[in-house]
Amino acid sequence: LSFGARDKARRYQETEKKYNLVLEDEIEFIKSLPLAGTRKKTKKKKKKEQKKVEDLETSSSSEEEEEEEEQEEPKESEFKKKKMTIQEVRRSLPVYPFRHSLLAAIEEHQVLIVEGETGSGKTTQIPQYLMEHGYCQDGQKIGCTQPRRVAAMSVAARVAEEMGKKLGNEVGYSIRFEDCTSERTKVKYMTDGMLLREFLVDPSLAGYSVMMIDEAHERTLHTDILFGLLKDIIRFRPELKLLVSSATLDSAKFSDFFDEAPIFRIPGRRYPVHIYYTRSPEANYIDAAAVTVLQIHITQHLGDVLVFLTGQEEIEACQEILTERIKGLGSKIRELLILPIYANLPSDMQAKIFEPTPPGARKVILATNIAETSLTIDGISYVIDPGYAKQNYFNARSGMESLVVNPISRASANQRAGRAGRVGPGKCFRLYTQWAFENEMEENTIPEIQRVNLGNVVLQLKSLGIHDLINFDYLDPPPAETLILALEQLYALKALNHKGELTSTGRKMAEIPVDPMMARMILAADQHKVVEEILTVAAMLSVNGAIFYRPKDKAIHADAARKNFFHPDGDHLTLMNVYNEWAGAEYSPQWCYEVFIQHRSMKRARDIRDQLVGLMERVEVQLSTNPGDSVAIRKAITTGYFYHVARFSKGGMYKTAKKSQTVMMHPQSCLTEDLPRWVVYHELVLTTKEYMRNVCVIDGKWLLEVAPHYYKDNEVHDTTNKKMPKVKGKAKEELRVE
Ligand code: CDP
Ligand code: MG
């Protein structure tokens, strides 16, 4: 965290303020970037300006070097590629010449580590080769996991297209709350989390002949757990083939873990990428990224641009800046297509990034980390890397987990730069200093298992009958204190008994594909007879895209519309109001449009809710409803989330109930006007401060009722649930900062 997450958060806020950055700043920044017209010029300038320009390690052969000289203008080869048929494209991929040797290696070894540059064809081709080679006899499937749901959907769509089949038939995907497969599915792409869930139903993965754990280098929590589980089942299923594929990182480590499994290296095809750093740290990287895009667009050869941002909000902000400035430049410049890509973008919009750039135009893709290795986008010649990514961080000592924008590692930065060198020589603009790269960034990203809350995974392992979690076969073990805290939490949620064994409640919780606290809340709704209401709340909380739409030019109207949904007891009930009114309007898109609600998010909430309703029978919960009983609804929420309780302290601040950590009401909460004494929050978001997002008013006394084993009388002694005096002046200002 040497860059300082908090520091970054502050910068993020400055960004918000500085949308209308004055022209001088812009010119200043442009001056500080050593852009040059051609590569040759750059070479000369390099020494003169004493700009450190670094070549990424390249594996290109001498022929390719020659080719590279001819490819000053990457345009040509790109267009050639576009004229190729889809089968020709398949045959042009680096993995293609190794098809037979790869299949032979798989035949010979049960476990094979496959290493290859992003874009070599691992994800899309290898499962097809296996299928064509007869690995799908007797209804057996080939599985391929992806850490990200966008990647699972998009590669499945691509492979279906390559095979000329309809998505969901022979080729399908499975992600949480969405199963796009059928009886006929032979190649199944899925998130690693979904495969972990499949273990609950089919502990030996009998339906699969091959399992490919893809993007293994990402080291997500689920992928890491899968390694341990798979290592176990391959011992008693000798016919099951296991492939572990990764970008060119960590292969040796995977090989060691799987008893010296051989590594199959697909030789890469990568052109040199020149790296540029800024002279001084960039205070406002979103704006700096936008300026750099325009700079490239005006001064550089054709070739698409890829910008790495941390999430939807940043992407939308950057898109807005770019659109504005392009308008200002008028018709003098070439066409610039701005295409976003992030997890919650609807799939038809996601597909746009793969469409060929029209001749003479330039595409700029504003992406989250997903474009680092999970998705290969062709035609990228320029990468802009502000150096940040959003990550979950869990602090076992305070028991707090929050989503934090963090500096990336050097390994990530190099992966990002590599994206510019697939079609020809490329350029990567790092919006940080070389000093920061060398001295402030970590070498590698810390694996997720060492920095997130393990409650969910521990519950799943327990329900798979794995009791000894300390001695589970981990690639890298989680910190003991995190493991212990997860066990404690599950015990407090009544999922485990005092011996650490799964209870019947725990078994049901494991069946519901949400985190343990939410699962507990759903089960508690049964006692309070508000299951329908709680499922609505759960679905709305699980959407993870914005519900309220707030266009800048209609902000006043949007805020007024939002206020109409406010419920005095907090955001959970406000969300329920939105859903119920939408349902009352027959799920109308027009209704959403009129009241500034995102229809897309609502549709997703409805899907999730339907799935949860469908699951209730399995966990023996009967649907019950009592929309007017706010107390019952809030007690059910508190039964699940009693770990997330905060009490009003002073000056607009709250303290968490047990550990007395300072937290603030999120400025978007409906409760900011009238701060209640006791609240339960859904999650924490760390920017300049820890903000509680989605907050519900509770009565302190309830804690003794719903979690008597966790709260003592004296901890909730202040049980008056009187509203706090209206916050004025400074404290109020603070609430508005984000
Ligand atoms: O997995 P790996 O990074 O090795 O490569 P891949 O994802 O299989 O991508 C191979 C090629 O498939 C890329 O060069 C893209 O041209 C193409 N592809 C695509 O057009 N659309 C997708 N959704 C995914 C891949
Ligand atoms: Mg891949």
C-alpha cells in the first residue's frame, strides 16, 4: 500500500471536482509526456530527453524483427487479418501449430501446465481441440474456469461462433445466477466460483473428462481452493485430465504444486513495447488518461488504444470527458470510437469491443482489469496504464473488509503493457513515475486467499466434508488469523457448532449462492415471515451495478425522484420500495426511465430474485410475505449482519459496535439527513474514509435478541433508538465529500 490507498482516494475525489480542468493543466500534461511521431524519432529523442524508455522482454524472432520495421503502421496487417475467415483466424493463432503435440502431451500426462502469452489461443482453442479429439464421448464435458464472469460469457460466445453453434447448446457458460448450458453442452465455460459450487453436487466431477483451470496466474480465492480440491480428486479419477493454464507467470509454482507436472510452453508472439513514464505523479489520473488518449489520437499512427481504469464509475467519468473534448475538437480529427468494458455492462455492448475498427478510425477501449489477461482484444497498439485496480481487502484484526482502489503490482503493469504488442510494436504510457514503478509497486499481486474474508469458502469446504482447514493443501496458505476469524463468524452465524461441525442451518446456508451473512439473513426471514421481502432486498443488494441513474444534466430531477423512494428505516427498505413499485408497474422499462432507475440493474435484480425464490424449496423455506412489517424485515437483516453494526458516535461519525472503528454514513444513503443511533450496514467502501454503504436503522436491543452469543448487555446499553439531532455545519459538509 505504499502508494497509499487513502492518498489515491483523495485523488479520486479531486478528480471528481476537476472535470472542467483548465486548458493550462492540459497543456502542461501534454508537455510532460514524451510523445513522438514515429518510433525512430522516439529513439533519437530518447537520449536527448533522458527519458527512460524500456523494452519489454521480447520473444520475437529475427524475422519478426524485420517484419516489425515494416509495421511502422500496424494498420496494414490488421486489415489483412480482418479479411480472414473465422477458421483462418483460428489457424493463425500461436497455439495452432502445437495442436498435435499439445494433445499428445495431454494424452500422456494427467496434469499439464500450459503457459502462453495472452492471445495465444489457450482459452478459446484448447477446449475445442479436446472436443474435436474425442474427449466428449458418453456425454462427458470439457470444463474451463475463468476468474471473471465477463470473460466466461464472452469466450463462450466466441467459441460458439467459431463452431457455428448457438450459444447455450454445444458451448455454454455458467455464472452465478445465470446458467446458459443445456443437456447437449460439451464445452462449458464457467466462473471458478461456479465450479466450486458444482463440487457440492458432484464431488468427483464425474460429468467432466477434462477440467481446465484457466487464468491460473490471477490467483483468485476460488481458483486457489480449486487447486487443492482437484489435486485430491485426480488421485482417484485417473482418467480425468487437468489443465492449468496461465499467462507467462507462476508456471513453475503450479508445476511444483502438482507433483512436478510438465509445463507446455506455447511460444509467444510479441512485439516490443516502449514504455513511457510521467515525470511527476499524476494527481488526476482519469483526466490524465483522457488527455493522453486525445494526444495519441492526434499525434500517433492508427492503432487502437486500451485504457485501464478501476471500475464502472471511473470508466463512465473518462468516457464523459472524452466525449466532451472530442465534441470541442470538431470535425478536424479522425473518428474516435469510445467503447467501455466492465462486468456490469450488458453483453451486447460488451461484444462491441471485439468488432473490427472501421477503416480510418480509431477505437479506444476503457476497461477494468478484465483486459489485463482475461480478454484478448485485437488491434491494440497503445496502452494507457494509470497503475490502479480495485481489490477487496480484509483486515482480520478489525474484522473489516472493504473494496479499495490499490496500486497494481509490477507483474500486472508488465501484463498491461504487453497488451500493446500483439499486432505490432506498441507503446505503453504509464501515468506514474518510473521511480514509483521501481520503488513503490509490489513485485507481484498478493493472492486473494491472503487478503480476503474466507467465510464463504470455509463454509463450502466444511460442507464438502473438509474439516481440517489448517492442513488443507494450499498453494499459498491463508493467514491463520483470517481462517480463525472465518470459523468464529460462521459459529456466530450458527452455521457451525462449538466443535466446528456444520449445523443444519450451515448446510442450508451453503446451498444458497450468496455470502454467509446474506444466507443467514434469508433463513432468518423464514422465522419472521418476511421471506418475499428479504429475497427482494437480497436481490437488490446483489445487483452490484447502480440502481439509481443520475445524469449530470438532470441531477436535480434524478435526486428528487430518488427521494420519493426513501424509507425512513434505511436503504434496504428503500431498495425494496423501488423493486415493489417497479413490479407494480409490471416491470416496465418506461417506468424506470421516468423515475431515473436503471432498468438493466432492475432486470438483473429480478433474475436474481427469481433464482433465489427457486432455491427456497431446497432449503425448506416457505415463501411468506408481510411488506408492512418493517421491524420483522430489519430483524431478519440484523440476524444476518449483526457483525456489521455501528453506533452513532459524534460529529456525524459512527463506531463499529465491537471494535470501535470509525465509519461514516455513505453520502448516497437515504439516512444522511437524520442520523439514527444504531445501524446495520451492508458493506464498507474505503475512499478517504470508511463509508458504510446501504444502511438500515435498527434498535440496539435487537442485538441481544438475534445474537445473544455475540453481544453482551453492556455493549448495547444505549438502547434508546431516538433519532440523533440533525447534523449541521461541518459534519454535514463531510458527509458530502465523496
Ligand atoms: O486465452 P488466450 O489469452 O491465450 O487467447 P484467447 O482468449 O483464446 O484468444 C485467442 C483469439 O481469439 C484472440 O486473438 C481474439 O482474436 C479471439 N477472441 C475474440 O475474437 N473474441 C473473444 N471474446 C475472445 C477471443
Ligand atoms: Mg485466456
